[in-house]
Amino acid sequence: MLIGRRKFMVSTIAALGSAAAGNLQWTRPPLGVQLYTLRNLAVNHLPLVLTAIRLIGYEEVETYWDIYSHPAPELKRIIQDHGLRVPSGHFDYKGLEAKIDYAVALGVEWMICPMLPKAMWNSLDGFKQAADQFNQWGEKVKSAGMRFGFHNHNYEFRRFGDTTGYDTLLSRTDPSLVCFEMDCYWIAQAGQDPVQMLKKLGSRIQLLHLKDRKPGFPTSQVKDRKAEHFAPVGTGALDWKTILRAAEENVIRHMYVEQDSGEPPPTESLRISYQNLQGLM
């Protein structure tokens, strides 16, 4: 009886442990869209844009600066009325602090700075200044009940001696105050590997932008028209199965499809990306 009781206890504990481990597994976040993709329509025809996004199957959107002409409660209502959620928004570097109350009213969990002013791109001091500013904003955003993050392009990977602007942003910011939204396209365009970046930075990356890159073009650390080789997800050179596996290991919180420009038209690009991602996931 004693041996049987021990076996029962061991098997019960093992089962509970397996259940607990299962509860800790990553639940893939719903796919979202960065509304900048449809910027030519979103400003004047936002309900139409949101309808199209929801019909494709997306469940979340990430807002951007041009649609903040809507009062925050109104914008939140419009998005929710279309069956969508808004976990994060992009807020310009200039004037970001003044938008904290707006972000709270909009109901986002994440305030993301999408880009540094161009005047700060060309020196390490510019990135140091930005990092110090990020720490200050991170504290204020955290006090308001949200989290602050930064979205990369390729210019941050220009080298200044033995370091880069991106390394400077990472090393000078407090991980408890500043996270990163990794744009897979721009990481690859900069000559970096999105999978290795996810493995290297771990929990510092909390959100992803998903867009593909046409094969056969040179990498660069200059953000100009020569750096634009965009493609719908699953139609380019990026290894999405491996990227998504690394995202799972990192417990990425939100993933947004984005198309900066190019062919096919943005709505069609979003549809192709969504369908391909369904197969990949």
C-alpha cells in the first residue's frame, strides 16, 4: 500500500508539473496591422480601413501619428466598434511626452517611438542623447501604467568605431523602462539576422514588425530609397518559420504586419501576408 501510495503521489506531482509547464507555454498573439501600411486611406477613411483589416482576419492594430487628430476616446471606440484591439501605438520622438495622457485615454499598453529625428542619426552622441531621453520617458510612461519602447530601422546599425547606434541604445537604456519593437525587414536590410537578434536580446524585444525582403539586393545602414526592397510576408527571402520559432521562444507579446511601400497595393499585401502567416504558424 505504501509503495502504491508513493507511486500515486509521484504521478500526481508529475501531472501537475506538466500542467503548470503547459500553462507557461507561449500562446501566439493574434496578428495585427500597423496602420501606417494604409496611411493613404486611414486619415480620411479610417472606418473603411478597419473594416478591410478585420475582414482579412487581423485582430489587432497599432496606431500611428496621422490618425491622432481623432480624440483618443473616439479613436478607441472606432477601433473597438470594428472588432479590433489596439495594444500599442507609434508616437513621434518630438512631442512624445505630451502624448502620454492621449495614449492612456486610447488604452494602449505600449508607447513606441518609431524613429529618431534625422539630426541624431549621424553621431554617437545623438544615440546617447536618445537613450538618456528614453530612460526619462520610460519612467513617465511606466508611471502612467504603460511601457515604452523603440522601433528600429537600418540607420541605427551604422558603425561608430567599435560600436553602433543600436548597441548604444541597448547599453544605455534601463531594461525595466525601455523595450524594443524589432522590425524584421529593417534588421535584415541592415545586414543583421532577425533570429540571432531575437536570441541575443531575449526579453528586451517585446513586439515584432513582420514584413519580407526581396532577395538579391545589397544590405545597407543608410535609410533611403535604395534600402527599400519590401515584399509581403512569405514572398521574400526571410526565413519566417525560424523567425516565428524564435519569437515563440522569446514569448513575443504582439506581432504586426507592415508594408512601408511598393507592390502589391497595401490591402492586397496585407491579405497575402495574413494567408502566408496562417500556413507558417
